Amino acid sequence: MNLPLNCWYLAAWEKELPRGEHLARTIAEQPLLLMCDEEGNMAALLDRCPYRFALLSKGRFSECNKEVACGYHGLKFNSKGECLENPHGPITEKMCLKTFPVCHRYRGVWVWLGDPSKADPSLISDDLGDVEKYPETAQASGVLEVKANFQLLSDNILDLSHGDYLHPETVGGGSATRAKQSLEQDEKEIRVSWFCEKEKPLPLLASAFEENQLVDFNINVRWTPPSTMWLNFKNYPTGNPEGKGQDNLAFHIMTPVDSKTSLYFYWIGRGQDQDNKELNEIYHQTGIQVCSGLMAPDTLIRDNTSQRLRCHHEAKTHVQTVPQRV
């Protein structure tokens, strides 16, 4: 499978690459060394010494984290990919590293693996700017490695009715299946929404409402290529959109490691009681639980589905889809 290269991929959350640190990541089959020096300048290099292809991320880094020496034969490189030292002889033009455009934006570190002349930071979805609106006390984020193609992970979020069956004790209950759905798309994005009235609150959000309180809910999802998912969840007392309820935002961003494995980045923001540190810790732990521990059923389904889809593709058969009410 040929993975898209002329696009920005989320390589790490900024908290994963603090000043003076480095990080190894594989994206679209390219082994990358991400570096951040003490001044906050970031670089993305091919994580492969040009001599014997050893991983530079296993080498020795300078104190300011602007240089790295290969741990195999000692060749030293700067963050521009230039060879600074060859202990075994002269430095030749072949002793350089491939570098990739890198952008620090929306609390993430983004890399562009394709044509550098096309690496326009404005192509990163502006939807992600919403993360700047939430204080640290009202958000949580992380990353998972999932054994599935990144496009299949996007499909998983575009059809949230799976939550009724895979996560009945947290985000399920049947309301998404009963909800009225709508679908829109243009040249920039796909938008899917679910609206339902007079339902029991989602189990995860039930504590925000009075006992036996029925609610209306509205879920909106936006997909922008190659793999950014914007999700807004609103629950409020039936017939009273301005009443006390829940208004939460989430991002799910899928970055391909290769055609069969992906990095699943998630971010969750809380729209109410944002300064409540105690509540924030509850949301933080719940977010971790939903997006990691309770992702296990999703992971099982996706792993098996991904394998079966490959088998179908190889056999040149067609995958049947469940009809939807649009």
C-alpha cells in the first residue's frame, strides 16, 4: 500500500518532546529521529546512519541536544543532517542525513515526508486550534499503537454506533443506533452528525444529570485528510439546550506507522467546570480508561477486521456495509 506523503502527520504531542530531548518514531515506513534543543528548535531526521544504517536515536547526544553521534562508528551529525565529524577519514558529500520539514502547532509536532516545497503549515487543520481554548485543568491527551490501518481507524470514528455494542457501560446504551444521522461533505472534509431526543444519558456522563433525567444529545464529527477527526459531544436536559449538561470536545488523529500499524493520538477537552482540578482528574482518568483500557474491544475488532479486509482485498471480493439511515 502506498501511503500518502504530501501531508502533515502528527508525530508526537509536544509534551512527548520537551526541550533538550529526542524521540524515535516510525511514520509511513520512515524511521524518524525527532530532536528538540534547549531553545525549543525542532528537527526531524532520518533515523539511520548513512554508513552502516545504525539507529541514530540509540547514539550519543550533545548537552544542548543539537548534535548526535552514531553509537556504532562515531559519525557525528547536527540537526540539519550535516556530518560534523568522521573519526575514520574525510567527510564526503554522501555523509549526510535526509531531513524532513517539521512544524510545532496546536500542541503537536508535525512532520511532512513528501515534497518539501509543498510543506505549507496552513494545511494543518484549523479545527485543531480549539485545543488552545482549554486550560491544562480541563484536558487530557495520549497516544496508542494499534495494529490496524489508519484509514480503518478513521472509519471507526465516522460510525460511532459501534459504541452501543462495544462500550455499553461507558459511551453505549443504544442511543447512537436510534439517533437521526446526517452526512455532508465538500472538497475539504466529511461531516457526520447524530441527534437523539428523550434518551437516558450516556453512562459515562450520567453523573452530571439528576436521577431519571432524560436528555437530548448531539454528536458532530468532522474528518479532514489524511486522518484528523474532530468530535463534539453535547448532552443536555430534553428540550433545554441551554440547561446544565455536558459539552465536550475530542480529537482523534491517526498516523500510519505502516500499512498495518498506526499511532492513535487522542485529546479530550472538558467544556464545563474547567477550573475544578478534582473533576479534571476524574475526566483525565476516565479519558485514559476509555481511550486505552476500554479501547481493547475496539482493538480486538479492528485487528481482526483489518486482517479480514486484507484477505478480502487479496481475494478480490467486496466488503458488504451495513445500511445507514442518512
